[in-house]
Amino acid sequence: MMDKQKVLSKVAKLMALAKSNGASTNEVETALRQARNLMKRYNLEHIEVEAHSVDEVSVVTNTRRHLKTGCTRWQQLAQKPSTAATLPISTR
């Protein structure tokens, strides 16, 4: 007897195969039949299979934050006094 997580994983893979664009009609029917049989045998609901197949992803935002204050780098630079006002003016 398989544990519930393995069964959920197997059913999720079968459902993905059934939904894939490259699967033949026979593959789709076989995958759905096997998925239904496993769900019936292990008393699983469709929602459990869907919840098991949810993936987490991370997204890179390229935002820099100062860990202590939450201040971004451009805000830190904006708070510094400008050195442009103290530069000598060229008289060429």
C-alpha cells in the first residue's frame, strides 16, 4: 500500500499527462482511467489532487533594501548632500 503523498503525486502526474497537448487519445483515456481508479481506491477527492499539485515560485524583483531601515539605495543617495554645488566652475 502506497502512502497518501505518493498516491497524490501519482494521480497529479496522470492528470498532467491527460491534459498535455502531445498525448494521444489512448494515452489520455488510460491516464484518466488510472487516475480515477487510484482516487477511488484511496478515497481521494479531486480538490486534494489539485492542492497537491500547486507549485510555489519565487520572483526576482531586483529591489534593493537596506535591511535595518527598509530604505532603498536611491533614497539613501538622495539624503546625502550633493557634491555638485562644491565643485569649482571651469572658466575656459
